[in-house]
Amino acid sequence: MNRYPAWKFAIIVIALCLGVIYTLPNFFGEAPAVQVSSAKVTAKVDAATLARVEEAVKAAGVPLVAITLERASIKARFETSEQQLKAKDAIQKALVPEGSESGFVVALNLLSRSPAWLSALHAAPMYLGLDLRGGVHFMLQVDMKAALSQKTDSLAGDIRTTLRDKDIRHSGITRSPTGIEISLRDQAQLDAAKRVLAEQFPDLQSTDSVQGAEFKLVASVKPEAARRVQEQALKQNITTLHNRINELGVAEPVIQQQGLDRIVVQLPGVQDTAKAKDILGRTATLEVRLVDESAEARSAERSNGLVPFGAERYLERNGQAVIVKKQVILTGDNLTDAQPGFDSQTQEPVVNLSLDAKGARIFRDVTRENVGKRMAILLFEKGKGEVVTAPVIRSEIGGGRVQISGRMSTSEANDTALLLRAGSLAAPMEIIEERTIGPSLGAENIAKGFNSVTWGFLVIVAFMCVYYMVFGLFSSVALAVNLLLLVAVLSMLQATLTLPGMAAMALALGMAIDSNVLINERVREELRMGAAPQTAILNGYERAWATIFDSNITTLIAGVALLAFGSGPVRGFAVVHCLGILTSMFSAVFFSRGLVNLWYGRQKKLKGVSIGTVWRVDAGATPKDTLTD
């Protein structure tokens, strides 16, 4: 009657084993570490860099616990924070000498102390939020006027090209505070220009006027188009920040919009504010220019002499100078995608670029008109540019697909593609609020949260054991399993635990025990009605299930609503709340019944169960206190 088949006990054992394995990493804590990453594609983080880091740490006399090279990032682990800071200074001097820019980012970090066998099973601790782990918080203000100004500048260039293609003559196109001013010579040209703007530039509205013998057409961005430009700028900035921060290995960063023109960035575990600012500022842009083929330019390349007017000097990766014209043919704004790959003929790593319609047309025209000349592709980071490749144009290139090659390794091709996909910031930003939460405050929050969960658990266990005897002990074991499974699931999902999440965990304990209270009271009720102990256990679990299911489903709906419509701390609370409901339904019903079946199920002539005081009412008698055992 009350016996589980072997496969159900197997499920319980498997769930317990998985729960223990994936919960364990959370008990090993974190070790202070120094992380070395590449700040630009030309800086290689490889075995040679690893050796330099080890040598610098050894020379500084700092004992090294472990050092690894993972995904183009070196992570050196130390025993104490003092050793971490000393090692960071030594590595900084070795890789980034004062006054130079070697392209490396040396930052403080925290790494899990989990043993290798747990890491091999992909068992990792939960991510801790900013309020528990410490880190940095930034509020960024996006310059929406600059975004609109950049869009207007782009439209001015497009208008100039379109009017030339349509053979509409004008006296000049200039930017003004109100928009784009087009000077025309007669009424016919004015009417033609207005038609072109209406047909090909739907985001613009125009007004015309006559000033003496000159006709003026002023085009400005429509209000709804301006709002759209600002929204897109904000989204692009958020995407760019995500790409850059994720690449540098910051665990679970929070990057979200706040209001109409602000972005909140939270970087848990990052202790170095200066490096965090460096991460936020990292962007890369692409420019395509023609190489200056004049004799003066060739001489300047060879002798490092004076650069001709209208040209600039940039270096290739091998240090060779290239003189390129200042006129920019294409920018990264014309890119729709950038993916790493291999050349079909030479099998060397390349980056394949996809251009939008406008970029494809411009690139086709330029390559057709400059066959036999060199074209330089430049990559800019933090205002400094380098020539990635400068090939000779062999023929017209159409179709909007461009290939970048030039002595790149596979990792460099991946990094270049990533930087170009991330793109540049669509609008300038400035930090208007900066806040650092130290690890000591985070540790204090963890201790308080841990104490609240621990004391709540102990009080519940004490009450259940006193009030429900052996059944209370079963319920307490089920509650411990619920907490174990909840932590394991959060770790498996690599969820971020915040202080509200710990509050939800404490709340989940109280809600989880409610299911066992319903079951125990239902068993008591069956015993009061005179049912045999085995029958009372069977009916108690089966008849309490409907009530437990309904109550948990309604609570789960509320949790899902918080998850769907909440943000920040509310979502952190909702995640733990929803997972706690699901794990409690398994532990309170399936697991606890397994314990009861294991303890009482094999006793054929069971005379009583230890479930506390049962008030039995006999016919014609007064209630009396009887304890069945």
C-alpha cells in the first residue's frame, strides 16, 4: 500500500547526488586573483605572456597558488588580498610600463576555489550580485543631442550624394542649428530638391524660403524620427557595452536602461574602478580609405618624412608605415555583420564583412574607379588607428561582402570580428554616478542573509519535530533537501543571487514546510476518523495533493508575473521564489513520502504512527488526548 517502486527511489537518489555535487562549489568560497586580458587585437595573450606574468610575480616575491590560461585570458590566483594587490602592481609594471600602451588590461578579480574534479563536472558556484560580492556601479548619461547631430551629419552627406546623382545643382549644403540648409539657384531646382527629399528621405521635413536671388531649403529631422534615432542610439550603446564587458569575463554584469537617456552598469566582483572605466570605454570602429600613391607619400613611408597635405600616417602590424588619404570612404556604420573565417585559397584566418545597401554601392563604385590602387582598412580603438590590411584592388567588388586578411591568427580574427560586431558607441556617454561596494560589505550582507536562512530553518525544524514527532523529522529532512535542490538548481543555471534572492530563499523555507503541514494534518484527520495507520498515510498524501498543487500554482503565477514585469532586485527575488516553489513540490510530496514509505511501508501490521497528538472523538464520549506511536 505504502511502498515505492525501485525506480522512484532511484529518482530520489539521483536527485540527491546531483544536488550535493552542484551545491558543493558554493562552500569553497572565492580566492583573490589578477586577470590579464587583451585590450586590443594586436596584444596577444598566449603562453609567452603567461611566462612573463609568472616571472613578474616570482620577482616580486609573491607566492602563487595557481595560474591558468583560459580563452585568451590569464588568471593568477593568490591566497590573500595583500598578495593580490602586490602581484597586480608587479604584473602591471611588467606588461604595461609607465607611459606606454601595450594593449593589456590587468584587473583585480575573484575566482572560485572549487577543486578540479568539480570543475570537470561543470559544477560552478552561483554568481553573486553586486550587493553580496561587491563591485562597481555606474550611472551613464547618454548625449542624445550628439546622437541626433551625428544622424543629421550622415543625412547631409546622403543628400549631397543624392542631389549629385539626380543632377540637381545647388550652391552649397551646410549644417545649421535648425537642420540642413540647401542653397539653390532657381525655383525649378528648389522644386526638384523638395521632390527628392519627400521621396527618398521620409525622416526629414522641409521648409523653403527666398533670400534675394537665392532659394533656401531647410531640412530637419521629424520629431518621431528623432525619438527613433535616440532610442536606437541607446539600444546600440547597451549592446556595445554588453559585448565589451562580456568579452572581458565579468560574471553576470547588469546593463540596463534607466529612464529615457541613462544606462545603469553594475559589475559584480570587479574591485578595480579604473579598469572598470577602461572596460566601459573600449570600442572599435572601422574605416576604409584609399592609400596615397603619390611620390611624396611613398617617400614619407620609406624615410618617415613629411606627410603630404590631405593624408595621414598609420602603422601596419609589422610596424611598416602606410600613408592614407584623410577622406573616409566607408565606416563601421555601414557594417551589418562581421564573422571570422578562413581564406578559401590560402587557408589563412580572415574576417568576412557584410555591408548594408549603401555601403555595398559605395564600395562597388570606389573599387571600380580605383583598380590597381591600394585600399587601406583601418581599425580604431580609443582614437588610435592601425592598418589591418592594405591590399591592391584587383577588380570591382560588388555584392556587399568584403574580406579582411593580413597575417592574423585565428584568435586575432575572432577578436577583430567581435570588436567590429560590437561597433562604436552611437552617442557619447559620461559617468554621472559612480559607486563602489567593497567585498567586506558584501561579505557582511552574505553573513546576514546566511544567518536569516539558517535560523529560520532551525526554528522550523524545532517546531516540526516537537509538534509532529517522527513525521516532523521527515518534514525537516524534506525541507533540508528542498534547500539543497534550490541551491543546486541556481548553481546549475548560473543564476545571480542577490540580497532579495536570499530573502526569497528564507521565504521559500516557510512556504515549503506548509505543504508538509497540510499532509501531516490530513494524516491526523484520517486517524481521528478511525482509519488504519497505513490507510491514513495513503489517504493523507493523496487527498492533500490537490490542495498543495492549487496553492503552489497560484503562488507560482504571482512569481512569474514578478519575473515578467519586474526588473533588477525584483527579478532576483522572483527567480528564487519560482524555483523554490518547484523544488518544494518535489521535496515536500515526492521525497517526504519516500521517507515515510521507507520507514513505515514495510510494516504489514502497523499499529500506530508517531505524528504527535491526535484528538480522537469517540461516539458518546468527550474528546481525549491520545498519542499514537
